[in-house]
Amino acid sequence: MDRKDNLVTPVLIGGCAIILISFAVRSSFGLFQIPIADEFGWLRAEFSMAIAIQNLAWGIGQPIFGAIAEKFGDRKAIVLGVALYVIGLVVSAYAITPGQHQLLEVLVGFGIAGTGFGVILAMVARAASDENRSLTLGIVTAAGSAGQVVGPPVVEAMLSAFAWQTVFLIMAGIIFTSMIFLPLLRAPEKPEGPELDETLGQILGKAFRDPSFTLIFIGFFSCGYQLSFVTAHFPAFITEYCGPIAPGGVLHTMGVTTTSALGALAIALIGLANIGGTLYASYLGKTYSKKNLLAWIYVGRTIAAAVFILLPITPLSVIIFSVVMGSLWLATVPLTSGLVGYIYGMRYMGTLYGIVFFSHQLGSFVGVWLGGFMYDIYGNYTVVWWVGVAVGALSAIVHLPIKEVPLRQRAQVAA
């Protein structure tokens, strides 16, 4: 066992814990859509815009926090992220206008960036051996899914017992507890490898001139669109369009007696299924082409969304869709981040993946905002679902021409 394998255990534990807490809160925002809109009489698009801005700020903040971590250290970047996350949630509890919520979601989005994939994945990747890197990235991503399993049902229960403002304050306290895991985060500040003699500007210049980087950037857009649309709007979609919960049925005996509870269960099931799907995709990434695996994942998502919207929306179809979509949910993250690290090196992986992740968050912004906008116009989400099907198919196609060869090796062959 080499030095990196000895280091990865505490780093992996700490990184997983922070990701789990961050995503438990982040995945629960869709549950606030109806309570807040009902209290203030807002249009659906107004709260959707707040969540969309959060996702966009997350995307903008990701390369910034990646660069902060590479310049000043991972733990300092995470502390800053926690601080912004907590402040954003606390002040949001007192916001009473759409504009206030939308502005404060910028802080929350930057907080998610500082406690999310860009910083944590790069840190864990540097601590892992080459052989185990794909799997460790998958484990961290699966921890985010575990947060999605825990977060929505807990928040749904809190919303039934407390005002939504109080729940925001409780979530801020939960985010603050992630600070106790900081002592575990002692990854190597710099990775080993030939890319150490290159500056960030040189690596960025090479990546921006490489068509494969552009294709990875474009391909990640649909991932953000689909995930954020479902996270933000699926609970409300189920509440309004799903058939009734059958008395005496399996769901009813489990305590799921309302479509609101089914919405929270659906988000949790997506997260639960994604734990297995992400780990399996990461395991396959050790042996098979990452770009081809990504193409197949997007094909699967496209088919799942198309079939779901074509069939009648029933509690059973919601459960099946949640499990199928969940198995493909964040499986793209370890493969995409691993692909970036493999092609462009580990030294500036946080910044490079952060730039690619910005495309993901552009998709998130469009998916969340378009969902609310189209709902207010047509009273349904049909158009938004079909746009998601189209961009999913596009992502499957654009991954195929990517050159899955390290950039330095390509340069040596060309010379």
C-alpha cells in the first residue's frame, strides 16, 4: 500500500461527511416551493428563479473555489463555503420578497460551491492512488446521494412541524456542524506528476484550445438541466399531477398518504438508487472508457424521461421513474471529473472541473427557471420535460468524439 492509500481514508471520510451534509440541505429546496408561494402569493416562476440563481451562483463559484483551494488550501476554501452557506440560509429565513430570496440565493449557491464537488473531489483525487481514484471519486459522489436520501424526508417532516422560516434556521445549524470534519482533510497540497512544471494559465490555455474540453463542457449541460429540474419541480409536479395514493396499498401502509409525502419519497429514492448507480459507474470507470460510459448514461436518462412523460402519472410510475433515474443520477460526476483529471492532469483538476461544472449549472439554471416559467404560462411542465429529453440525447452524442488520451501524451505523439 503506497503513501496515498494511507492518506485517503481520513480524507475520504471527511470529504464524504461534508458532501453528505451539504447535499442533504441542497436537495431539499424544492420542498419549500409551495409553502413559500402560498404564504406570499408568489408566482411559481418567482421562487423558481431563486433556486435557478442559486444553481448559477454555484456554477460561477465552483471554479473560483477550486482556484482558492489550489492557492490557499482546501480547508480554507471549505470554511469560506460553510460561512457563506450559513449566512445565506439564516438571512433567507427573514426574506419576504422574491427579490430578497433571489439575491440571498447567491450566497447559498457560493456556499454549496465551497462545500461541494469541485473542492472535495479534487482533494480526494489528489489523496488517492491512480488505481483507486475512480472508485474514491464515486464514493464521494455517492455520499452526496446519501444526503439526498436523508435530506428531503427530514425537511418534509420539519415543515409539517415548524414554519418554513424555522426550518431554514435549522438547516443553517446543520451546515455549520460540517466544520467538525475539517481536521480529517489533510490531502497533499500538490499532486505528483509532470504537470507540476506548468502554470494554471498554461493548462487553461491548452484545455480551452482542446475540442475535447469543449465537448465535455457542452455534454455536462444536460446533466444539470435534468437533475435540477427534477429536484426543484418534481415534488410540486407529483403533488399536482399524480393520481391518488390508494388506501391500504403498499405506499399507504408505509405512511405515504399524500402526494406531498410521495414527492419527498421520490427525491429520497432517487438519491438511494444513485448510491448504487454511482458506485457501479465508478467501478466500471476503472476498466472501461469514461466517455463511452457517459454516453450510455445520457441515453438511459433520455429514454427514462421520455417513457415517464408519455405514460399516465401514477404513484407506481413515480416510484419506477425515481429508481431508474436515480441509478443514473450522479453517475456522471465521478466519470466527468475523472475524465478531466485523466486528460489534463491532477494539479489544476479543481479549477478545470469547476469550469466544466459551470456548464452543469447553466443547465441547472435553465431547467429550474424554465420549469417555473413554462408552468405559469401553460399550467404544466410538459414542454420542459421534452426539452430535457432533447438535451439528454445531445449529451450522449457529443461525448463520442472526445479524445480520451492525456493531453501531454497527445503532444508527445504529435511531436
